[in-house]
Amino acid sequence: LQQMKPGAVLVNCARGGLVDEHALVAALKYGTLGGAGFDVLTEEPPRNSNPLLKARLPNLIVTPHMAWGSTEARYRLFDMLVENINRFAAGDPQNLV
């Protein structure tokens, strides 16, 4: 956070735990960062002790981690599941880990 330009805005909609939440609150409070927007926290579902939920800062926005919840997203996830199953059954698996 200290390596970011003063006044920068940090957005995390990727993974929780990528940013030290206590350090983020301090950076926002003392003006090191201009703002932050998060839709994912270190612990999901969040607990009341999460520092981002307790911060009450005007330059911090925390939204529910619900991008997957729209009808369109659920249809897309279902389509991906069906394609994965069909390709596996055809001997051409995808998305291997």
C-alpha cells in the first residue's frame, strides 16, 4: 500500500486476503490512499469483527460478494458445468487442475 501513488483508489473484486485489511483502513484514514472499493473480504461470509465493515470511512465502499448471484451469471455457470461434463464424457476434459 505504501508503494501506491498518494490518492490512488484500490479496487479488489478478485480474492479476499490479497490486501491487509487493517493496513488498508490505516492508509484510508491517514490519507495514504484516496479510496477503496471491495466486494470480497478475507473471510466470507464476513464476521462483525472485519475491520473494513467497522471502519465507517467515506472513502471506502464494501459491497456484498454477490456477482455470481444474478440470473445471467447462474445460467452461465450452469452452461459451463454442462460443457465440462460433456467434454469429460467425450474424452476431451477442460479446465483441468
